[in-house]
Amino acid sequence: MTDFEFHIDNFMLHCTSKGLSEKTMKSYEQALQLFAIYMDQQYSITEVNHVMPNHIKNYIKHLKERGKYTVVASEQSKEHNFPQNRPDFNKKVSDTTIANYLRNIKVFFNFLYKEHEIKNNPVKNIKNIKPTRKQKELLTKEEIKRILYEFDVTTFHGWRNRLIFKVILDTGVRIGECVSIKPEDLDLKFNTILLKNTKNKHERYVYFSDRLKQELKRWLLYRDRYSDSEWLFPTIRGTQLDITAYQSALKQAGDRANVKNVSPHVVRNTFAKYYLLNGGDLSTLSKILGHSSVEVTQRAYLDFTNDEIRRKYRKHSPLDHLKI
């Protein structure tokens, strides 16, 4: 084990002790392993104390020039992931991905400096990258209808996947939160769901419509006939549904419906934007989505298209409402 690998492992133990999510942990570890490989291959550096600011700047330049998935953290992963078969293989690494890599590297070296593992902090004067924000995608009413039509509700998994889509669309929950819901977390009297497995580890309530309530009631009766699982949306075997399995099923439904790049996150974005377009306020939306502050919600969702602004204006026109 190299000095670099030792400190990465130590940092990951620190992240575990802080209770960071599995997704965040994987993001840190992948970024740091790839950077360690680059330092070893390009500069024969395997000790964290030898990393200089220029090394990091050159790595950022390298990321901008290399193609996606052309470098992997583990060569063994190629045997079952087949990155070369991905449709975006060797395409340009996005500014957002590069910004995330740099942020993760900075967190790592700031940690080492704070723990007195390194004498000089190489990221001290390196500024974060601010990528150009893309406008969040919004599924249209027709696209939503087409996607829903693609789920085969005569099967257990088809009905389950269709209902999960509706739950996210009606409540804005993250897919990780959704697959962790248990029947006892539902309150059908007050139309609420208690989310326990949240991103920030703080439980919160979300609310659903009367239309969704009726579908949840039917699903519970159907589910109980075929499964005694502890999960509200289990696999056919009764185990917890894997996030990536649902993402894949949703993408396939979207492809069949001719709706490209649909994902649970796009459905969550659609909930948020329709909530605002229908007159909802940012403060309440922030609490529903589980954001740390209203500012986070504002940065994420105040990027309406001209058509969306036009629709929102027509709904709230002062002259129309005053009728004078």
C-alpha cells in the first residue's frame, strides 16, 4: 500500500464516521483514486506530502483533455462494466464532473492539512470551478403520459415501477428515499409519508394528493397478496429495490416513449418546477425537497424558460385578477 492509498483509506474512515451517504462516499473515493493513479503515472508521486498546486492544476487540464471512461479507478471493473461500450465513451468530461473532482480533492487535502498529515496545503489557493448551469429538464404533460403508458401494470414490477414514478412526481422524494419507504411510514389519513433514509440524515415528512392515496391503497392490497416484505416497493423476491435497477427500468420506459435521458432526478425536478409554476412558494418547496436552505432551492429551480415564465405570468397577471 502506498502512502497515498493509506491516506485515502484514512479519509474514507473519517467520512464513514461522519455518516456520509453511500453516493457521496463513492464520489470521494473514485475521484481520489483516479487522482492518485494520475500522480503515480505522470510524476511517480505516491506520497501526499509531495503533491504541489501545479500538479493539481495540470490534473484539471488533463481531465479537460481526456475522454469519459478512458481511465478507471480499478482495471478489474472493465471486466464487468465494459466502459468502452457506453454510448458516451471517450466524449468530453463535463465541466460539472471536473468541478466535482476538484471539490473532492480539495476536501481531501484540507482534511489532511487539518489533521497535520501534510505540512503545506496544495489546494489552499486553488479556486473552485463554477460550471455553467444547465437549465433543469422539465417533463411535459404529454411526455409524462407516454412514459406512464410504457409500464406493464399486469406485472408486479411494472405496477411498482409506475407507482414509484407517480410518487416521485407527486411528492418530490429522491429515489433513494422512495425505495426505503416502509408501509408503516405511510399515513393515509393525513396523506403523509415519513422519510427516514434521507440525504442529510434528518427525518422529514412529504405529502401526497388524494389521487395518489387511492393508488397507494390499491397497491398495498395488491402487494400484500404477493409479498410479506418490509418495504413498500420491494423486488419480486421481497428484497429492497436497488436504485440503479429502477433507474434502468425508468430509462428503458423513457426510451420506448421517445423521451430521452429520463431519470428519477428529472422526475423530481419536474415536481419542483410544476410546484412553483402552480403557485407554490420556495420556502415550502425547500422543506419538501429536504434542502439545507431556501437559497439551495432558489439556485436549483429559478431557471425557468421563457415559455414557463409566460405561463406563470398569465396565471398571476395582476390586471387579469383585478378585473378592472
